[in-house]
Amino acid sequence: MTSCDVAIIGAGPYGLSATAHLSAIKGLEVRTFGEPMSFWDRNMPTGMLLRSNWTATTIAHPEKRLSLDSFRDETGNAFAAPVSLERFVQYGLWYQRQAVPGLDRRKIERIDSSSGGFRLNLGDGEVVKARRVVIAAGIASFAWRPPEFQNLASGMTSHTSEHCDLSGFSGKQVLVVGGGQSALESAALLHEGGAEVEIVSRSASVHWLQGSLSKTLHHKMGRLTSRMLYAPTDVGPACISQLVARPDMLRRLPRSIQDRIRLRSVRPAGARWLVSRLRKVPIQFGRSVVSAVADGDRVKVRVDDGTERTVQHVFLGTGYRVDIAKYRFLSPGLQESIKCYKGYPQLEHGLETSVPGLHILGAPAAWSFGPLMQFVSGTHYACQELKRRIVR
Ligand SMILES: Cc1cc2nc3c(=O)[nH]c(=O)nc-3n(C[C@H](O)[C@H](O)[C@H](O)COP(=O)(O)OP(=O)(O)OC[C@H]3O[C@@H](n4cnc5c(N)ncnc54)[C@H](O)[C@@H]3O)c2cc1C
């Protein structure tokens, strides 16, 4: 058995940034586990473009180094916003090599409480003891599959997170369910890859994001006004964005207002650059799928307007629902001790759970610290707050 002061689980933007921040504390022994940038590399479609703007795509570093600008300048890669998924993965790996060179790629199978801290079991039987644990394990476990599709064989339906290569759908009839960025972008990529695509969305229309509106604002009102309305973190609509960028202030508001701000900031929406790419893709708005059953090697889908269609595959762009009970590596005892609300842990300062010494970063922190936590730009606040708590 080996031991350390802090074990960090996850090597995506949050785990990498947390490691960079905590490693800067003198005398603290930090160990980090996980496959670097694996969710972005394996669970998002090749060809995807990041929705967040350039500034909001930098992973936080305690000395403000290793920004997206430095990556571009030091590697000589010429690219601009919107940043492609491929470039962002390269950036994350570049950040990891410099800030987290000792990364242990092994998976943590189980975390239990033990005297004076936690026991972490690795897949190969090794046990690591840690005084504190920081969970930055992302949203892959939370992919939401509506019950209407649960009886279909996996070859007939899949969640967007199950694919990175969409080329296998070329020439196939595919129904995409959902109206958010991941459904719309997958539909565009499937269409461009030669699939026959239709979208069914519960929303009455697509809410297109402000990208170009922001440019228009820059033009008409000037950079200053635009900056007053939109924080550089790029989460939330005009004005609200400034509040979302300040979780300490947001947390002081009544719960009902915090909830409204969270929903308003992450409602299903599409980036403007998708408008032209989806022009030839039929979209059924304000509609839901009521049933989906196997019909030979196809799927018969009934929609609530009474229409039916038979397709070869149903693609679920139905998003993610945080529920930390789905983090299977948490022992049942630990699960029970973490105070939660509707699947979200209730976190205190330093993003610490009700179990002292156990912290959770990323999307599960959104109920306590707001929607910023669901995005890369939240690494700045979250990792500084974590560091402050640990130093104290
Ligand atoms: C389609 C799509 C597009 C998106 N676009 C954007 C965008 O443009 N901008 C933006 O800011 N956000 C975007 N997001 C949100 C994005 O997922 C999060 O911002 C980001 O991934 C959060 O980073 P993370 O470190 O919390 O999680 P992840 O990046 O998911 O990292 C999780 C890490 O945990 C590791 N891990 C998990 N379980 C274990 C275990 N048991 N043991 C060891 N390691 C483990 C994984 O290997 C991985 O390294 C998008 C999400 C989706 C689905």
C-alpha cells in the first residue's frame, strides 16, 4: 500500500487543473489518476467544434501559464475560434505533459472511507491511501437515455456519447432525438457524412446562441459594452453571464433564483455556425417520441403527432443528468454519507462534500456553485477555491 496527501480522480480539464493548482502547494504530495482527455477524445464526435469562445477554452493554471494562446504560439499550430475538438484534445494533452507529468493512467475501481482519510482501490489490486480525495470524473456516467428507448438493442440506438467516429452511419436512415448542441451538431455531422437524418425535438424552435450577436454588439456598441454584458467565462445570457462568472455571489441568492439562473444558462441551444449546416435536415419541433420498437433490423418510431417512421438507428442527443449514485467507484457507505439534492452533492467551501476531505469538481458541483462548473472556464474558480480550502 502507498499513500499520498491528495488523490485526484480524473484527468480531464478539471482534474488536470486541480493537479496544477495543488502541486504548487509546498510539501503536499498529490497523485492523479485517469486517462488524459479521454472523454473529449472518445465520447465526442470527430469534426466537432467547441461552443465556448477562445478565452473560455483555456484550462486554468495557478501561474496563468499553459493557456490556449501559449499552446498555439509554442506549438506553431495556426488555429482560431471556434476551436476544433481535435485541437482541444491536443491542447489538453500538452497541458497534461507539462503540468501533470506523473499522471497515473489507471482507473480507480473503488473509494472507501478509512481512518484518517480514504482508501482507493486500483483495477490491478493496488491500494492507495489518501488524506483527501478530489473527484473530477466528468459526466460520462450521467448520459441520459429516456425510457422509451430502453428496450431497443444497442445496435439500434445509442447515446451521442457512445461515438467519436460517425462514418459508419453513411447511407443509413438515422433519427436524432434532442434539440441541444450535441443533438444538432451530431445531426449536422451525420448529414455531412452521408446519412439520411431527421431530428425530433421537444423544443418549439432551436434557440440559437449569441456567437454572431456578440460580434454585432462589438461592432455597434463597442467592445466595452459587450464585455459589460458578457463575462469572459462565456456561460449564460447577457448580464446573467456576469453573475454566473462569480459563484460566490450567485450562492448568496435565494435557492429559487439560483435554480432559475442555472436552467436559463444551460437550456438546449445551438451554436450559430450550425444554422447553414442544418438547412437540409428536417426538424420536427415541439414533438416527442412516444414509442420505439424493433421491426426486424430496423426501428419503428412513433411520434406524438401520430406519425410513424422506420429508421436504421436512433441517435439520442438527450444530454446528461447528474446523479452521483452513478459514480460506481464510490462505496455504498460513502454514497450514503454524501449529502445530496436530486443527485447533486451539496458542496461547501472548497467544493467539499458533507464527508470531510472529499471534494467533487465539474458538473456535479453545479447545484452548489452554478452552471459555470459545467464548463472548462469554471476551472479557474473551482481550482482556486479548492486550493484555498486545502491551504487553510
Ligand atoms: C458534446 C459536448 C460538447 C461540449 N462542449 C463544450 C465546450 O465547448 N466548452 C466547454 O467548456 N465545455 C463543453 N462541454 C462540457 C465538457 O464536458 C466539460 O466542460 C468538461 O469535460 C469538464 O471536464 P471534467 O474534467 O469535469 O470532465 P472530463 O473531461 O469528462 O474528464 C473526466 C476524467 O475522469 C476520468 N475518470 C472517470 N472515472 C474514473 C475512474 N474511476 N478512475 C480514474 N479516472 C476516471 C476520465 O478518464 C477523464 O480523464 C461539452 C460536453 C459535451 C458532451
